[in-house]
Amino acid sequence: MNVNRTMVAIAIAAALVAGAGGGVLATGMSASAKAPSHLDPTQVAASLAQRLPKTKITHVDCGKFAGICEVTAGSNLFYVDGTARYLILGRVYDMQTRQDLTAARLLQLSPDSLLAGAAKADGPDGESVSDSETPALVEAAKPVNLARLPKAGAIRWGPAAGAKLVVFTDFHCGYCRAMSGELEKLGLQVEERPISILGTRKISEAVYCAHDPVKALHGAYAGDVPAGSPKCDTSGLDANERFARDNGFNGTPVIVRPSDGAVLQGYRPPEALVAFAKGGRGA
């Protein structure tokens, strides 16, 4: 199935109009909140069966977001309007709780697949949709300007003499946990900047404000979230998340080389991390 630029743009616009501003960007509901909906999931499922006869629809939920329905087809996830005419491939963000609701739902569907790097949407037939087909949703990694980030918001660890990497991570990201262990073994200098992709802002704040943030960071990956951490200025974490959004970091981990702002999105094995830190491609 081919989803072109026009279709995606029309789909998003239609969802926003139908949902009175509460469609693609969910601004006022939590991950568990239900939006009032007059859409009939049975009717939507019937329409999808006609439009996508080769796709086995697992479930249709029209009660999560105003104006659009969430559709699961096996491990694939997408959204449609109430007539199932417009199909939306992308992410729904709750800007109140700062949570990527699509990522959280995908984790429920496939717990062993943790959306490393910039997520690529799959079409409802399971076909991979290329970056050019979803230009507003998936962008190729481009060099970034780390000078836009304040010193605050980072947890720095590793030997000062080691090659340096800046890593954007989420404490519920299994790939981040695995890569953190690899970075520790490699003796690289790490500037870790937590971002909340999977609803982990409170954990990030507890770690960042802990008496020993480095110890708290490694503990959090092991499931030991610091309790009773003191309050501190967390505007640096806000800056991390703003920087991630501005640069299209829709998943974690994201690795940045400070010398030139080169970006790797997603988990990389030890040899690739070393090569990238020393100026190579790291692919």
C-alpha cells in the first residue's frame, strides 16, 4: 500500500477538524483517559474490511482520541477517521503528560520490540512505508547543534579521558539499558540526557535530582528508582525534550557525536559505538 504526501496531509487535517483539535496531538488527556466518541468501531471495522481486504484487523478502538479510531492489525498500529477513508500513519502525543501514546501502545502489542531510533511506520498490510511517503513523521538523521542545549539536564559519567558521546535515553527503553552497560564496559565518556518517550518523566526527575545521579541512573535501568529524591531545578530536562522534539528524536536511544553533531538513532553494538566515537560512521 502506497501512502503519499497528500494523503498523509489530508488525513491529519481531517482528523484535527473532526476531533476539534484533539486528534493527532492529544493535548488534554492522559494515557488511560477515554475521549468521548460517537464513532462506531463496528462500522469502522466493516469499512476497513472493504478497503483493506487483505488486512486482518485485530481491534478497533474509537474511544481513546476524539475524532479518530486506533486500529491494530497484529503488531501494526495505525489510525483512521470515522469513515475509514483517511488512514493516518504517525504518533499520538499527550502534551499534558509528555507521553508518546503510540509508543506505549506498541510496547503493549509487542513488548520485545522497543522502537529503537526513529520509528518507521508499517502500513496496515505490513508493508514498510518509506521516509519519503511519510515526510512529516519520519526524518533521516541529520547533524544537530548541541550548542543549543544548556549544561543542565545532563548526567555525566565514564572516564574523562574517554571518547565522548551524548546519548538521549528513556529509562523504560530496554535498548537504552543494554547500551548503557556496553558504554560502561567500553570506557567511553558519556553525557546522558534523559527524555520521556515512554512516560518516564517522573523517573527522570528522581534520577536527575538524586544525591548521586550517576548511581541513581544505573540503578534506574536495573529497576531501582530512587525514592524520596530531593526537588531540584528540572528545566534542563525540559530542554532535553524540547531539543529532541525539534530534531525529530521520536525514539531512544539517540547517540550524538559532540565533535560534529553526527547522529545515530537506535541501539548499536560495542564495535559500532567505538567506531562512531572515533569519527567513523558507526553503521
